[in-house]
Amino acid sequence: MARRKDTFPMINWVYDVWLWSFSVLVDLFFREVHPRGSWKIPRRGPIIFVAAPHANQFVDPLILMRVIKTEAQRRIAWLIAEKSMKRKFIGGAARLLGPVSVGRALDSTKPGAGKIYLPDPSGSPLLLRGNGTNFERQAEVGGLLVLPTVNGLAANAEIAEIHGPEEIRLKKEFKGDVALGQLTGQTDEGNGEPKGGTVRRVRDGYEGTSYKTAPKVDQTEVYNAVFERLSAGGCIGIFPEGGSHDRTELLPLKAGVAIMALGSLAANPESDLKIIPCGMNYFHAHKFRSRAVVEFGSPIEVPRELVNLYKSGDRREATRQLLETIYQALVAVTVTSPDYDTLMLIQAARRLYNPTGKKLPLPMVVELNRRLVKGYTHYKDDSRILNLKKSVNEYNKQLWLLGVRDHQVEYAKFSIPKVIFTLIYRLGKLSVMAIGTLPGLVLFAPVFIATKIISIKKSREALAASTVKLEGRDVIATWKLLVAMGFAPLLYVFYTGLLTYWTYQTRVQGYMPTWVPLWLVIISGFIFFPAITFAALRFGETSMDILKSLRPLVLSLNPTSANTLVKLRQKRAQLSAEVTEVINTLGPEMFPDFDSARIIADPFSDQNQPRTPRTPRTPSHNIPRSRTPTAGRDTTTDASVGGGSNTSGQNLPRNESFHDLGNIGLFASRPQTPHSHPRSRSGSMGGGGGASGGGLHGLSTITSKEGLEEVSLRIRGAMKERGKRRRKSEEISGFDGMGMTMGGEGVSGSATPGSEGGEGRKDV
């Protein structure tokens, strides 16, 4: 059978070279990218990766490809919009990765002639009429009618029947007060918002609203291409929201991902297809040197009942149920909020809930934000939450008026001599950093200016063409990277050419020795100028952090503002106690395992009093499941993170790669398990009973050196016993060669803890 013209084969070495080349951009643009839960990704078999929210247009797939290839050694074939495949650079680069091109109806909308309205919204909500329209020529059955955008959203409905040039019957009625207001004229003038009350009739004399039409798109060939990839044991990646956006909540998921999973299992029930939810959690996704956490949820196995329901003909119900399961799985690995103000409130509450001032690793920040959003959504009408919300918003407003950040409020407790010394020290350090920053800043300034101007322009274009974007920020990072990729090499060529010409003419005013050949100057230029740029990047990053810290120091020396800063610090301490009290009161009501699964230890309680942890709801919170620390890592830091707070006072080092955080098994990547050894939860918990007969409660806090040594002895003893049992069983069975292989894998860092006498695990 002939291959579809928009399906491209995946060549593994081309995929790997492409990914290695473009991964440099991720390391440059993002300060930190942490994977979490990547051990849940199966190492073989068909997988559908569903990722959300889609906040960075072409950067999201690149990050996921890098993380999944690094952590699980899997390659993904992405479903890419046909509109993106038609772009010269994006489409050309994407074709090398074996994508599946998908046509989207909303990418092909055209303005329709005339206006449309609902003549009887109560009696016949599916009947739609036009004024000066020609539906027979401009619309088609199965196509879409799209209403004008209001507040970043545009309602649409599928056409079921065309009764003439001015009458259409819809497949589903338009829902929502905004859409009904547009079609009946029952809206406030100017803003398109519906008037109060339920819309029951069209306004007298109302001619209708403008609209767009979209053609029907046949996706049969797309599904066939996906089924073929999955039946071969490959991986498919999809953003089920249908497109990128800059909203704080998830968009409704498209049915395509559910149809792909059900259709694949209907054709091959024994394929063991898994669906892996991927949460893309960004901190200022569009900004340079921002941070991100990629979280993987537990694999979703499609129930056989849904597959049978799909095969029996009730595809709509089967798709609906599976889509709801996928949506809930995505909610569990993302931080979503109904609006931006709520997200800012949650961020402030999270900072106030960490009064010890310890820097939390990014995965912990994401998890804490998620729990706070869930709790706020549940108790948002509680009087205690309402009062606390008002106080936190007032505190945020005072921070904004002073121009300081929350963590800088602590500067108010510094003595005057310390403030003066700190200010002088940082000014001196900033001056030294400026020496390393200015050369690269001047040389690379054209790229900075071009990326800024072009990304803003493209953002506005995307916003105008979208029905879901708020400000178009989801395309800013993409265009910054694209412009830098194209412009920076040209700039380096230009500078190298100037240096070579200068050397040829004057030998750089006599400073260049005559024995240096021009070809060496060219090579040196292509090394020197990128190095200058990279140095400016790193020095500039540190310089900006120092520069932002100067204002609160100056305010502390100013008599008119110093008192305000002191009062703000006192208010922060009071707010911190109030936030902690509310969370400790309402938390156990919502989370049965609140105490045992605590992320941050309660700083206002007596730390010396033993805490009796509640029974965890699931085994996923138990410490024995986490990976044993690797050699060279400070075990005190690991233990304190596992216990819920970093009591050691040592912050984690800044991430320089995607898998650095994988060395801490509590909240990140789990090592690969050799396929000859199935992963066993019960076996992994043997450390408590096998060594000393005692067990560790989930996330129990280790507050002393003696406690840490006791845990280390238990784990070491358990591993020795398991190693002895395994070697004994291998000797009995006679598979000595296989035993040596397994032992080697255990020492190299696999999940099987039975290496020789625990060698390679001494750091436990």
C-alpha cells in the first residue's frame, strides 16, 4: 500500500542526532528542567504520551523528547498540525523525526458572508438561520460554524444538515451564555457579555452575528498511521488540548486521543497499549532562563470493557469515558487554576507556608502548588479562606508597592552594619560580573533585539488567529529560539569575517603575529565569539539576580522605608502562622494521609515530639519505594527531603542536566530495572522487616543523625540478605553465568538491590 504523502518514517540515528543538536537550545533557554516520575514509563511496548498544558508551542515536544529519551530510551512520533508542517523551518525539521501530520478544521476557517442567529433558542436550539448567507456554497455537512472570539474563546458547532442558503440544522446546540447572547442579541453593548438572566428569545430587530466556516476534515488516514505505529510497538505523542495556549487551566480534551487508543486495542487487543499522562509545569514559560518540571503519571490501561463497548458500536460512550479518565490523570500531574489571580494567590500561600526559608526543589514546589490549588478549590467559600485570601492579597499589594519580593522581606532583620557590608559586597561583585557580561552583551545585542521584536510580532499574529489564547505568550519562547538559531550563526560569521579581514589588512594593528595563518584566525573566531556569548549569558544571569537584591538593601537604609519593611516582615510572620494554621486544620479533613505525606514539616509545632503518621491511602508514599542514594551524594539532604523538609540547611545544587534530580528517588526518576527481574513493590519494602523487623512509615521525618544511621543500617542489612538469597538460589539453579550478568547490572546502578554484598551501595 502506498505511503501517505504526509506520513514520514522515523530513522533512529537521525532522530538522535537531531535531538542532541537541538537539546543545546533547551539547556540555554531554561535554567532548570526536572523530570519527575519517569520510572513509570514502560521500556517496551506501545505507548501514547498525552501532554498538557500545551504552554510552549514547539518547545514542549522538544523538552519531552529529551526527557523521555534520556530517562526511558524511547523515541516519540508526534502528531503535528498540518499548519505547522507547512512552515519552512518547522516543517523541515519535524519531517526528520517521523511525525504524523494532522489536519485541523479550525486552522482552515474562512469568514462567512452575511450574519447568523437563532430564531427560537428555547424551542429549536439546533435550528440556525442566516441573513444574506449562502450556506449551500460556503458550508458543508460535517463542517463547523465558528462564532466571534469573546474573552479569548470562540464557540463552534458542527453542521448536521443544510436546508438551504439561509437555514442550517446543527448536530449539537451552542452552549454557554456568551454564545447564546451572540446568536440572539441579548448582550451588553460593546463587550459581548450576556445580560443577566437566561436567554429565551432573539432580540427584536436583531440581524445576527458574524461567523466563520471550517471544512470537514477526514482523519481516517491519520488514525491508520497511528495504529500502524502502535502495532509496531512504537510511541505516539499528542497534546490532546488541540493546540498551544497561555491559559492557567486545561482546555477541553479532543476525542482523538481516546479514539486512537480504543481503535488500536480493537484491532490488536493483546498489544498491551499504555497511556502515559505528562504534566508540563512551567515557571514563566515564555521567559528566558525560566524553570520547568515534567511530571509523568501512572500508566493508564484501557479497560477491556471500554474496548468491547467501542467495538460493539457505542463509540461515543466509550470515547467519553476514556477521555474523562485521561483528563483526570492529566489534572493529577499539572497545576491548574481557574484564573491568573488564583494562581498568584496559591503561589503566595505556598511561599508563606515555608517559613523556615529553605529552598525547595522544583518538583516539591509543583506538588505543593497542586495540593494548595486542590484545597483552595474545595474550601474557597469557607470564611477562614476568604479572610486569609484578603490578607494575602493585601500583603502582595504592599510587596508590589515597595518593589520587593517575598523572600527579600527578611532583609529587614539585618543590622545596619550588615546591610552596609552586604550592599558594598554585592555592588563590588556586580562590577566584576559586568566586566564578563558587557562584551558578550554588546556583541549579541542584535540577536536580543531581533528575538524581542519578532517574538512579540508573532505573538500578536497568533493571538489574532486563535480562539483560545489570552495574550499569545505560548509562541514567544518558540520564536525567541527560532530567531536566535537563525540569526546567531549569521552574526558569528559576520564577526569572524571582520576579524579575518582586520588580521589580513593590519594584523590587528600589529598585535597578531605574522606566523598565525588566516585559517587559524577563522577557526579561533568561531570558537571565541560563541564562548564570549556563553560567558555573558552565565555572568549576566548571576548579575541580574544580584541587581534584583539591591533594592531591599537600599530600602533598609532609607529611614522613610525601613520602618515599612520591618512592619512588612512582621506581617509576613503573622501571615505565615495563619496560613500554616489553616492548612494544618483543613488539610487532614481533605487528605487522610496529610501528616504522613507532609511535604513541609510544621515549623510551629514541637519538633522533638514524635508524630504519629496517619495511614497512607496508597503504597506510593512509602519511603522504601524510593531509590537508594548514589555514591557521593549527601545522605542527610536526601533524608530530610524524604521527611518533608530540608532540615540539613543545604540546598540542592543547581540543575545542569535533565536527570540530575533522578538521584533523589522520592520525587524523581527511578532507575531502570533489568527485564530479567520484574519490579516488585513488596520486595522493595523488605528493608524494614528483613533487617530489623521494623518498618518506616511513609514520609516520616528523620530529625537526628542517629535516626539516619539506623535507617542506613536497616537498608544495608536488607540488601545483604537479599543478595545472599539471590546468590544461593542461583547456585541451586545452576545459572552461574546469568547470575554474574545480573550482579554486574546491580552494581552499575539498576533497581535490583542484590549486588555483591551491597557493594556500590555503601552510601546508603
